Amino acid sequence: MSVRLGADTAWDLLARSRLKAYALGAAAVVVTSGLHERTSDASGADRALLGLTLPFIVPAACYAVFDCAYDGSKSSLRVEPLARYGADRWRVTLGIDTVAVAACAVLAAGLALLAVLAASAVPAHALGDLYASAWGGALVGAAYGGLLALGSTWGRAGRLWLLFGDWFFGSGTGAAALPWVRGHARSLLGGEPVLRTSPALATVSLVVLGSLFVLASARRGPR
């Protein structure tokens, strides 16, 4: 019951927020970038995905989702009014985070699709990459959602610091990049891998990291 209460709260907060406007703005940037990289082969789509969309636009869009869900407050403060009426704090937090992570996954999948379609001059060629870009984008978005859920336990500053850490450490290919989303996202979609790992291992890493982040957020948030 508490998980559903958190999920309903998240849907209501996101529906009343400016998330749609943020999503449209992100989509416009992705399409513009894709058209700039437009080629008749896969190189344009790869540059659009790995150059701007996944490293920068997707994290920013996911940040907007959690900013709409939690505003600038800590996640514990968001669930406190519900907890006063007997709702379990960590389950409410889990419900909110689950909906926000799902929104991040859908938004990232859409942005990845737009990047591929805008950057591929031949639609038939783009269709061959749509499935991979959609599920890859969704997985990356969900992982960033988990990271930002954890950051929300410290409020807006926590989200920003974790995104900075992801950008700084995740940009490398060594062991320091292992706990961060950015390096595995790059590896998943054909970029330089972390410690020469395969895309399959990058997939597993993103699933594990995202799940651990969400669970850690739910457990830490109610304190």
C-alpha cells in the first residue's frame, strides 16, 4: 500500500510539473544535434548518441525528472507528510523513485530514438538501429534514474554532486569508472569500454548499479 501511495504521489507531482516542457527542450536539442551529424551510414548516429545525447542530454533530462519529483528538498522531507498518517517511509520512497526511474527510462529511450532518426539520412538504415538505441537508451536512463534517486537523499546538491562524479570518473576507462553510469553507457552503445569489458557486461553492470542505487535511496531516505 505504501509503495502504491508513493507511486501515485510521484505521478501526480510529475503531471503537475514542467517536465513536458523540459522533455520537449531536450528533444529539440537532440534533433538539432542529430541533423548536424546527419550521414548516410551509421557514423552519424553513433556520433549523435555518444557525442551529446547519452553523455549530456540524457543525464540532464533525468535530473529534470527528479527535480520535478522532489524539488530541491531531500527525499525524506517529501515523504514526511505521508508518513504522519502511518505510511511506511522507505516504501513510499521506493514508490516515488520507481515511477521517477521509469520516467527516466522512457524519456531516455525516446531521446536515443530521436538521435538515431535525425542523424541517419536513410530511414531504412535507421530502422536497423532503432531497437538497439531504444532499449539501450532506456537502460541508461533507468541507471541514471537510480543514481539520481540516491542523490536525492541529500537533496538537489546531492544530485548535482553525483552527476559531477559520474561525468568526472565515468569519462575514464579504468577501475575508477566502474561504479558510475557514464562509462558503462558508453560501452553498451559501441564506445570505448571500461576495463575492456563487453557490451553484455556493461548491460549487467547498468542493471545492477541502477537497482542498488534505488534500494540504497529507499533505505537511506527515511532517516
